[in-house]
Amino acid sequence: MRLIPKNSEYTWALYSALYFGFFLIDPIVSHASARVWFFTLLATAVFMVLYFGLFWVSRRQAVLHIAGMLLLGVAFAKYNGGATTFFIFAAACGPFIVETETDGFKILAAIEAAAGLTWWAFHLTGWFLLFAGGLSFVIGISNIHFAQRNRTNRRLIRAQDEIEHLAKVAERERIARDLHDVLGHTLSVIILKSELAGKLMDRDPQRAEKEIREVSEISRQALSDVRAAIRGGPETG
């Protein structure tokens, strides 16, 4: 089972997931109870599904995944200082699930609002606001730029592929037209001369031999013309 699609441009997601380890520092340092660890590991599992699921679902569903990350951040903000990680990941991933920079800024604004409201509602320390709001903002702005660059590169690649496809189609059409022009008349002449040679074989062998030689010459010339048509220029060899 793959965490991200094969040949995906988001291979960085595999390494970035390691930063989620900050969410586990608080329960480790505080020697949390089994109950706290249960909910911590449950949140971790849910986050991993939401995080890696982003690369497999539609854009509309991906927005729900981002919202799910924020809900986890809000739910654990009061009990685990590492809950800021959820806001940071949401800000990092948000720009990549939309099609325009404007939508990226809208998602980032929603994340910043969620961080600010969480800080205000739970009377959290400035450190929470610094990481959940400040660091998320810096990472979000940076990824808006990178996401836009990726979208531009994808459009360029699609345009290049389309140009190559159209060029191949045009070349096939040119060859087909040239072959039709070259072979249409030539094959008609060869058929007529071959039929004439067959009729003259008994009555006028010399004339029949002449017609056969001409058929041979016309066939060689036709072969040369076909090669030239395929190569796109006059046959020189």
C-alpha cells in the first residue's frame, strides 16, 4: 500500500510527516497516563489518515481533511503544546489542494483565524500563538508560492505534450497526403502497363519486354518517392 501516488511530485510529504513527532514530545516529557497516551495515539492515527489521504482524494474532500486537522489542533490545544503541529501541517498542505493563489490565501486566512480563536478561547500562552499562528503563516505563504510554481510547471508540461501530439498528428497527415499523391498516379500507371505487357506477351514480346522494364523503372522511382515522402524531403541517395 502506497502512502502517496506513484511518481507523485509530493515525495516531500513522506519526510515532512516526521515533524509530527513534536506532538508526541509533551506526553513523553510529562510521563502521561495510559488514558492520555490512548487519545494521543488515536489523534496521531487520525492525523496520518487525513494527511496522506490528501494525496488520494478530490480537492473538495481535501478541504475536509484540512478542516479535520484543524479540529484536532483545537481539541488538543489545551492539553498538549505540540497541538500547534496540526495548524502548521494544515497551513503547509492547504496551498496544494487548490487551483489558484487566491484560494490558497483564503485557506491560510481560515487557518490563522482558527489559531487566533483557539488561543483566545482557551487563554493559551504566547508560544501557542507564535507557532500555531506565526510559524503557520510563514510556512503557508512559502507553500503558496511553491504550489503556484508547481501548477505553472504542470501547465507547461501539458502544453508541451499537446504540442508534441499535434506535431505527430500533422506529420502523419503530411505523410499520408504525400503517399497518396505519390502512389495514386504511379500505381495506376504500373497496373495499366502490367496489363498491357501481359496482352503483348504473345503478340509482341519486344514491346512487352519494354513495358516490363518501364514498370520496373517506375516502381524504383515510386520507392524513392515514398522514402522521400517519409523523410520529408527529396530522395538524394
